[in-house]
Amino acid sequence: AQSVSQHNHHVILSEAASLELGCNYSYGGTVNLFWYVQYPGQHLQLLLKYFSGDPLVKGIKGFEAEFIKSKFSFNLRKPSVQWSDTAEYFCAVNATTNKLIFGTGTLLAVQP
Amino acid sequence: ETGVTQSPTHLIKTRGQQVTLRCSSQSGHNTVSWYQQALGQGPQFIFQYYREEENGRGNFPPRFSGLQFPNYSSELNVNALELDDSALYLCASSSPGQGAFFGQGTRLTVV
């Protein structure tokens, strides 16, 4: 069965620190990969997506993610976080069907 | 704003009752999916509708059912509510190559 693992459940950073959130998936075939963000009190928003092509994907608000097929990973990065990046981040994958399989999420708290 | 709207935003129901949740999809999207998000977890896929037909289903019992209408809006119906059905229910609309866009969700509490 397909699954998504997010290694960090809670991350606390100071402003201007660099961020990397881990995401691994289990599926041997072609996948589409996503990162979603949920700010407090708001709906899930698409940060970035990978379907094919350049494995380094740039999204909104300075976020990027790198697809490493050999490691089944799609880690999210941002060089310098801001207080406004405080949110919950979800990695998701879809493969043979159109359903999205989500990880359990990572709560990021950025301290001013 | 994603253009996906859900109603109601909050709902309290008694165990054993039935509930209907509604979703209007983003303009131009003909695919609607429903997800259940329990506290502290990621969203879990319930089912998907494409052009008014069910197009995939997750590991949810038959008392979870749905509809999609010609204007691509959708309903999620849950019969015989159980306490464990308390969760945030999310609707997402999508079109090929675009990813899914989520509504704000309906917070269902079963007492």
C-alpha cells in the first residue's frame, strides 16, 4: 500500500533560520508529489507540486522541494523562514489513482 | 481563496443521525474529492467523483456516500453517525495537471 512519512511532527525555528522538512513515500512507480500548507484557521493551500521534469520545484512564498527518486523523497526547503511561515505542512502523493495520500503533517512554529 | 466553498462550516449531530455536507467546486474543475481529517492527522481520502460518477473510494464503510451534480457541485452523506466520525471534512476540486484545491472544511462533531 502507498504511504507517506513525514519525519518531523513538530519543528521550532527562529526567524531567518533555514528549514528542511522531510518526506518519504512508498511506491515504486510514477508518482505526483505535493506539499500543502495549512495556516491557523485557514484551508489547505498548495505550496508546490511535482509531476515530471526538473526535480527541483519552486513554489510560492520562497519554498522549494527536491524530488530524489532513488531515495523516494520529496523534502521541502526554505533558506530563511519568517514568523508568518508558522503553519502545518503536509506532504502528499498520488500514484495509480487520483486520490491524494497525505502524511501526518509537520507543525512548524517560527519564533520572532 | 481557492473558489471551493463548503457548507456548513460547523455542525453538531447526535450518534445515529444522518448528515449531508455540501461542496461547490472551483470553476472549470470537473473532479471533486472528499477527505476526512481527524485531529492531529493528515486528511484521509473518502472518495472521488468525476462527471457525476464515483471514481475511486478509500477505506470507508458504505454509510459514507456521495453525489456529484451536473454543475460539478457535490454532497457527502454519512448515515448512522458514530462518535469516531467527528472530524474535519474537506472537499477538494481538481483538474488534470493542476493539483487539488481545498475548501475550508466542515467541522462535524458527533455527540
